[in-house]
Amino acid sequence: MTSYIKALKKYTILAGKKEAAVLMLTILAGKMGITLNKKSQRLQERWKFFKDLTGEETIQILATGDHEFRLSALANQSGESPVKLALRVPVSESSDLLVFDQIFLKQEYQHVLDWFSSVCPQGKIDAIMDLGGNIGCAALFFSTRFPAAAIFCVEPEAGNYERLRLNLALNSARKIKSHRAAIWTHSGKLQCVHDFRDKKESSSRFVEPSGDNETGTQQADGMDIRTLMQMAGFKRIDLLKMDIEGAEAALFRDADFQDFLRENVLRVAVEVHEEFIKIEEVAAILQALQFETNAVDEFLCGIKHNSARLESQ
């Protein structure tokens, strides 16, 4: 109960007494079994996440609003400077809070990095390419672990990319660049479809246009990996992170992409969407390219046995 009261006091300070009073009436109505309208449901969703966050020692809530939370987050590293984030709310309309939870609270990419370190303890990570950058959470997390690394984010979905740009602007001292595009096997226009999983912006897929496309469908430039690497200014990629909603199927089956991995990439962490390609197939491809592989949480990870030698070149 003490934590609940503390959270309510904090909410009152940030949102104002009027908004806090409306929240209390909404909570009471819900407990009485009264059907809530959409606005009240959204308010309860915002409150639930707010209440949960106030119990996290590494999170400070800076501002609240109908459509956005502003947060300051540490990634559990002593002495590091906090990351600032602007997240769209509530969960029913945006996946931002779920992505934040996955990366900053559950620390799933830290588990990936821990495995890489266990295989190659002396390995350096100076160049990171983030394919499927979403709103920038992963890139900003990596920047706390590797402050000197150059990071290049690629994100095709317009709303995500706008939010990504905002979050990078809030952390302008970090060495992160971005470009709006969709990774693909070759250059060309791709169209956005919302036919996957929760159908929210984080699950947007970009596919080659078909003959029955709807007018006004969001589009993005499809770009191949070599073009993106040239744009980033990288000579090699120390860590290639991929969360691209099924597009990994076409890429891992593409001979030129396989050659690129063989020639230029030391570590890869890919979220495999098995609706499109099985994790066993991706693992077999990586192993044939001389990567040691391991499943870590939701990711299939690969690291080259000779990564230390390659890093010295």
C-alpha cells in the first residue's frame, strides 16, 4: 500500500490534481464493475504502467500526458549517464512501452552481450548496425554499454522513425545516426502491411508491392546491406542486430547477404520470426558461414570463432 500511495503522489505532481482525481474515480468505477469508456480505459492503462515504473530504481518518470511518457532510464551500469526516452502510450495503441520493458527492464540485449563476452571475452565492439531500430531503445541501450561505438539505426515505419529521431535528439551526445529505410535484398520501393502479430507499428512489415495495393499505403525505400554499410561509413560491423519482422527470411536465403555476413560481420543477433523462416534454418546458415550460434531469450546469436583476429585487422 505504501508503494501505491507513493506512486499516486508522484502521479498527482506530474499530471495535476484534476487528472489524479479523474484517475481515482475511474479506478473506483472499475472496482464497482461499471463499464468504462475508451478514455477511461486508456487512463487506467497509463496508470498501471506508471505505477509499475515507480517501483523501478533505475527509472525516473519526468512527465506524463494523454499520449506520451517522458522517462530517464539507467541500464543498470554504475556511473553511466541516463538515457532519456519519449514513449507513446497507452499499450492498447502503441508497442513502445512493451519494447521499453523488453530492453531496459528485462535487459534482454544484456543477456545477448553476456553470451558474446563468454565466447570472446576480449572482443571489441566499435561499430553497431541496428536493423529494425524501432524507436531507438536498443540503440540507446547499446550506447550505454559501448559509449565509444558508432551506431547506425535503420527503421522503415514512419511513426516509429519519427519517434526514433525524437529519442536520439533527447540523447544528442551519443554517437548514433539513423536512416529511414527497410533492409532488403536489393534496392526498390517497399510497402507497409499490418498483417502480423499484434498489427501495431512495432510489427509493421515492408514487402514488395503487389498488383492490388491500396492507394495511400505507407512506403519506404528498400536498401541492400552493402549500401547501408557504405552509408554508415563502417569498414566492418562488430554487431549486427536484426529485428525486421520476417524480412530476415529473404535475407538469410540470399547469396549476396550470406557473402556479406562472411566478409564483414563479426557478431549477429537476430529475432527470428518463425512464421517466415525456422530458427534451425537460420542457425544452419550462420554455422556454414563460420559463426558459433546460440539461442538467447528471443534472439538467435552468432559470433565468429576468429572474431578477435578479425578485430585486429
